[in-house]
Amino acid sequence: MKLSEIAKELGREFDGEDKEITGMNTLADASEHELTFISNPKYVKQIPTTKAGAILVNEAAASYAPKGCTPLVVEDPYWCVAIVSKLFAPPIEDEAGEVSVGEGSIVDKKATLAKGAKIGKNCRIMAGAYVGSQSEIGDNTILYPNVVVYRDCKIGANCIIHANTTIGGDGFGFATNKMGEHKKIYQNGNVIIEDDVEIGNSVTVDRAVFGSTRIKKGVHIDNLVQIGHNCEVGEFSVMVSQSGLAGSTKLGRNVVMGGQAAAAGHLEIAPFNTFAARSGITKSIKEQGKTWAGFPLYEHKVWLRLQGKIAKLLKQ
Amino acid sequence: MKLSEIAKELGREFDGEDKEITGMNTLADASEHELTFISNPKYVKQIPTTKAGAILVNEAAASYAPKGCTPLVVEDPYWCVAIVSKLFAPPIEDEAGEVSVGEGSIVDKKATLAKGAKIGKNCRIMAGAYVGSQSEIGDNTILYPNVVVYRDCKIGANCIIHANTTIGGDGFGFATNKMGEHKKIYQNGNVIIEDDVEIGNSVTVDRAVFGSTRIKKGVHIDNLVQIGHNCEVGEFSVMVSQSGLAGSTKLGRNVVMGGQAAAAGHLEIAPFNTFAARSGITKSIKEQGKTWAGFPLYEHKVWLRLQGKIAKLLKQ
Amino acid sequence: MKLSEIAKELGREFDGEDKEITGMNTLADASEHELTFISNPKYVKQIPTTKAGAILVNEAAASYAPKGCTPLVVEDPYWCVAIVSKLFAPPIEDEAGEVSVGEGSIVDKKATLAKGAKIGKNCRIMAGAYVGSQSEIGDNTILYPNVVVYRDCKIGANCIIHANTTIGGDGFGFATNKMGEHKKIYQNGNVIIEDDVEIGNSVTVDRAVFGSTRIKKGVHIDNLVQIGHNCEVGEFSVMVSQSGLAGSTKLGRNVVMGGQAAAAGHLEIAPFNTFAARSGITKSIKEQGKTWAGFPLYEHKVWLRLQGKIAKLLKQ
């Protein structure tokens, strides 16, 4: 899509150098054929280093755009992200079409493979499972009944995805205007699940807004777990039932999230950290190999001591 | 159904004036053709103002029934509600029957439209989705794979309901006798979802026991959220993943429930309040536009200060 | 399978008396044709009393094995449990085969009954529901759309299982080696649900690793509840939305778990205890009939008093 067409959709005149734009991305990740945006002032200093071909920006920050990055000056860049995201959203393609099923795989007649779905060898795609358009399932992987994989996702080899789980549903993203009205930000990224991953029942792994949500090799996820868009779960990490990660949080390898534990968004958790049940994580953790508990979060042994102190209040 | 027949089902003799009863409802909402009940003594003072045609009531409170409201005197009115609720429960009707599908809508062959279902224009009803008897789906609405909409519900236009979500499942209601045994209260109400609502994966929105559970225009709901029977979620409100509302709680417009936040039942939350992740709300909030946190709940800034005070206990 | 074959799979030479082994089980429950294991040193003292035909054991504890119980000495017994569990895992059998459907039952054409499934009388198995191989559904029971019952489970009479719920998914079990890598422990037990049980939407009840996870008569379970492998939920107990039980925890009769309340694993909760919303239970409770709250857990009235004390910290 031409940049001039995008400008037109936003109700703006466009008189700069026109160029082809293939999608949207963040300041850090956008390439010369992508449109980026700046909505949070704290990222203004990153504008000059972006490689994006164009940027949605308000008037105040427009002059920071580097050479080669055409500024589209708008009043509310984030609201415009929502508008533009829809332009790049692919249509729902679940009608019949060419699919690929590897040798030895059994696809139940009541399962659905949408156009372009690709199933590896020796897979089991059980009744009511749905594999969206262009999604790929690796060898020896099992999708139990009623698993839903949205379009464009990749699931590795030797994975087990249990019943009623959804991979690649839309991340929770929208812009809000001054009237308090919301506009959906279409989630045009995907989910990549590496090999040897097991995921329980009724888990929700959201697709990325741009790029990929990623579950790395050997991860084990229990039932009813939430993984937000653009998260990364490191190799051999473990998430116990009813735990959750808000968007863009990254767990290192062998992190353990106890039952009902949760992390806020945009955090980085170093490898080998363990979080007791119902931990509430609101800051990144750089040290490796510790055990944590509580909300606010403390080292587990400190939390235990603190609970002892709190209990003593009863005697006062 | 005649009032005399209901009395008979309850094992009571009936010698009053007989009348046609079409259903059950609360003291406040029941009309002259409905049966109401009183089980919690604190509502006794509302009895004289009810417009119900009859009331399930124990002996002590029977005399409060106003003219036109026939008292059915029983030992345990709430247990009798459970018995009577079943009499009014419609049969499950998911066999084939006449359905209506608007122009431009695509209903997957693996989706099910039960008898009397009505799909608007340009909808997408994907594989494995189920639309119950008499339920209506507005124009341009998408039901992703394996969404289940129980009977008699209404979903507005331009809604997106993501995979594996259930709309209109039975609310959690039962009566318990002195032996600790439970009897289901059939949930004969419905769910109404207004226009422009987006609901994530594996969300559960329960149908009302009487009347409607209502999600208003422009609401955004993330994955794994619970909304109990008879709740109301105000315009443009936002519920983040794993949050929940117990029965009959009403959120005003633009309320934000953070991740894993929850509200007890029968509360009213004024517009524009924001609840941080894992807030626990146990009282109604009349002020608008504040930010809250914690369980017990405090204003967010007070909660932060309190956590500082608690941390200091470690030094004592 | 012969014990010598199991030894071979574990890469061990075998020169003892060979015997037929039909499965695995715990030290306490294993019979003479079963293999048991010891991985946690605190159970060493139970070894001499096991009735198992053989035991996976490290060198240090091998001498505790009683007569008739052949020790298979291995370096990491729990890792070997994972290897052996796979040997006993039955194949997925969801292809067409003989099924049994009782008089008066309606099985939707879009539902799936796997080979050997057995449906009682007057049941309703709705669209997209899946009943696994050899699973049995009692009379008058309703499976709402997209309910998944894995193989070998039993659901009683007069049960209602709501949409998108999964019964009998694999429990969350794996062994971890020194490199932090995990190996799945196949869950070869089942789930037994007794009569008159109602289970909400998107609930997950995991199958046992050995033996059965059990939901007893008259239990009511709300939406989005997690029940781990080998749990037992006592008669007429109630679990409110988003609550959860970790593995092997047993609730007595008429226990109430409030919304988002959770219990750690391997606990026993005496009858008639009530846990307020978001209680966190980490110890067994022997007293009956009390009300609890908080995490750490206190008696409810103490918790309320404690919150009052904590609030006073703001004035210091």
C-alpha cells in the first residue's frame, strides 16, 4: 500500500515522496518499507535511530524523524495506528483451499484446515480442532479436540496442545480517544511455538501486534494460563495453572511461574527465577536463580519473614 | 402455567384465586403475571411494593404481600425457587429448524445454528461455533471457531467474539437445604451484548437468572474473564485478562478492571474508575474517576503508601 | 509388559526374576503387578510397606525394598518414571468404532463419540462435544457444545457439563533433569465424576497420573475453575469462578472455595470449611466448619482484624 493511500485514509493531504509500505512496526524493529509511530513521549529519543520508512507522529516530535523516514503528522498517532492496523489486516480465510498434510498424520473429519494450512508428519489433528490459514504444525504434534490455531502461526515438532486451547487469538490492543471511545488495533503478528512444548486446556496465547509472540523449546504450560501479545517464554520455562503474562513480557529460560502468579507487561525476567504461587511481578529482574513471592514481590525468604512481622500486628 | 399447578408441584394445597404465571422475577422487577419470592429477611420491607402476581414466602412474612399478590406460603422459599425455576426452563432446542441468515454472511458448514437462530448481514460464523435457539447476531459480527452462544441471547453489530468463548452459559445459582444438598436454580434469563464489543478467548459471560446480563456498547474484554449472571458492564469499559465480576455487579462506563482484578456480587461501580491488577472490590463505589488497588481495596496512591509502611516492618 | 523390557527401555541390564507389570502407581497404592518409585527421600520409610512388584529407586534406598518388590536401581528415579509412563500410555483412539448410546439420548451429528464410548439414557450430547475412547456418560446427563471428555473417564447421572469445558486433560506432570530439561510424565489415570454434578464453562478437570481424580456427588463448579490431577472434591462442595486446586488436594464434603481462591497441592481440607474469595490455602485443615480468608490464610474474623491493624500503619 502506498504511503499516500495511508495518508488519505487518515484524512490528510500528502505531498511528500511516495513509497510502498508493507506493514507497521515499532520504532526499533521497523524496516524501510514499514510505518512506525510514536505515542509515548518517553520514546521520542529513539525516533532519530529508526529505520522505518515513515512515522505517525504529532507536530511536536515530527522534526526528530531521520532522513528517509517520512513523518505523517497527526493529532493522535496512537488512534491512527488503530486505523492503519486495519488496512493491513488480512481477510479471514477459512474457506476450503489447498492444504498440506504430511505422511502418517491423521486429521479428523470434524477438524478444519483453512486455506494454506500445513500439517507435518505423524500429527494428530483431532475433532473440532481448527488450523487457520497459512499456519504450520510440526511433525508428531497433537492438537486435541477443539484447539483453535488462528492464521499465520507456527507450532513446532513434538508439541502437545490440549483441548479447548487457543493459539494466536488477537492481542488486547486498542486506542482510546478523549471521549473514552476505543478503536481496535488489529493484531497482524503471529505466534511461534518451538519444539517439545506442551500446553494445557483452555490456555490463551495471543498473537503479536507486530512480529511474534514466542514460546520456546521445551516449555510446559498448565491449564487456563494467559500469555499476552508479544511475550516470549524462554526454553524449559514452566507456567502453572491460572498464571498470566501481560503483553511484551519476556521470561528467560527455566523460569517458573507458580499458580495464579502474574507479571505486568514489558518486563524482562532473567533465567532460572522461580515465582511462588500468586506472585505479582511489576519490575524486571536481572539476577538469575532466585525465588520470589507476594505482591508486591519480595524474595521468598523475605516475604516469609514479612508475613511473620505482619502476623505480629495482631498482638498489638 | 397456572399458579395452582405451581402450588401442586410444591406439594401445597391451593385454594386462592388462580392466575396465569409466565415466569419468575425479583421483588422489584416482577410483573402481575410473574411469581416472585422473598428469602433474605432484609428485603421484607420491599414486599408491600411488589407488582408480582404471586410470591413464595414463609409464614412470618406472608402478611406483607400487597393486594393482587397471592402468597404461596412455604417453609423454604429459596428451595422452592429452584423447584419452580425448572418448570419455566425451556427445553434444549438445538435440532435443525428454521434459521435466518442475512445477506453476505458466511456460516461455516461445521458451525451450528439452532432452531430460530438469526444471523445479521455480513457476519462470519466460523467452524465449530454454535448459536443457540432464538439467539440473534447483529450485522458484521464475527464468531471465531468454537464460540458458543446459548439460546435466547442477543449480540449486537460489529462485535468480535474470539475462539472458545461462551456467551450465555448458566449463571451459578442453586439453593441449599439443611442437609447441605443443592438444587439448581434454572437460569431463564439471557445475555445482551450491544454493538462494537470485542471479547477475547475462553471468556465466560453467564446468562441472567431473570432478565439480562448486559455488556454495553464498545466494551473490550480480554481472555479468560468471568462475568457472572445479571452483571452489567458499562459503555467502553475494559476488563483485562483473568479478571472477574460476581453476580449482579454493575460497572459504569469506562471502568477499567486490571488483570486478575475481581469484584464481589451486587456492587455498583461509578463510571471512569480504574482498578489496578488484582484489585479486590467488595463495596460499591460512588465517586467517579479514581484509581484503586489492593485487597482490601485502597485508593492506588494510598495502597502504595501502605505497602511502604508494610515494608518497614522488616526493619523492626 | 515384562519388567525386563522396562529395564531395557531404561538402558539397564536386568538379571532378577522377571514378572509382568501392568502399570505404575504410588508406594501406597501399587499392587504386585505394578511398578512404583521413590524420588522424594521423605518417603523412604514407606518403601518397606509397599506391595508393588518392583520399584524405581536409587542405589542408596534400594535395600529398603521388601521381599517381592524387585528394585530397579537407577540414577534418577523420577526421570525414569517419565520414561516408563510413556510405555504405559494408551494410543489415542478416536477413530470410529463401536459405541453405545442409551435409549432417548440425542447425540448431535457434529458431536464425536470415540471408539468404545458409552452414553446412558436420555442424555444430550451437543454439537462439537467429544467423548473419548471408553468414556462413560451416565443417564440424563447433558454435555453442552464443545465439551471435551478425554478417554477412560466416567461421568455420572444427572450431570450438566457446560460449554467449552474439558474433563480428563492431562495432569501437569514432568520430570526435570540437571540440565533443566523436562520430560512429560504420561497421565494414565482418569477422572470420575459422580451423579448430580454441575460444572460451568471453560473448566479444566485434569486426569490422574495414576488412579482417579474424583468429583463427588452433588458438587457445583462455576466457570474457569482448575482442578489438578488426583484431586478429590467432596460431596456438595462448591467452587466459585476462577478458583483452583493444585494436584492431589482433597476437599471434604460441603467445602466452599470462593472466587479466585486456591489451594496448594497434597492438602486435605476437612468438611464444611468455607474459604472467602481469593483465599490461599497452603496447609491441610483438620477442623470442620470454619471460615477462612487471605493469603497467608487466617480465620476470616482474624483476617478482618488483621486488615484493621494493617490499615492503622497508614497513621504511623
